[in-house]
Amino acid sequence: MTLHADPHLALARPVQPLTPEGCQECLMLGSPWVHLRLCLTCGHVGCCDSSPNKHARRHAAADAHPIVQSFQPGEEWRWCYVHEAFV
């Protein structure tokens, strides 16, 4: 995995997941998800781009919170939606 030096990393901070049990929107809708992403700006938990609703990407665009971290056990990678790159 190639890491990208990204100016958006300045927006990342320690956060607590708002809905540790799953994707915030999917839980409200009763919709399934594939994998989860944690917004490193506010703690929003959203579903990945392989999920039907892509809530993590939608949150990043709507709230201008570009950096997420995998919320899957054992994974610690981070992604910038603006640059479409690992950071």
C-alpha cells in the first residue's frame, strides 16, 4: 500500500465512533452494509463503497470530512476521498 502525503490529514483527530454497532444511516434504514469506515473528523460510522448506499463517501462529500479509517477489526488504514488515496 502506497501512502500519500495529504494536506487533509490535518482534519483527522482522535474520535469516538458515534454508532459502533454499524453504519449510522443503514441502522436507521434497516439496510445491509459490507464494510464500515470511521470518519476521523467527527466519528461518523458509514458503509463502504462496496455497500449499496455508500454512506461513508456521502458523508465525506456532504460534510467536507475527507479522511476515513477502516472500521473493520484488524485494519488500520486511512483513506482520503478527495485524493482517492491511502494516507
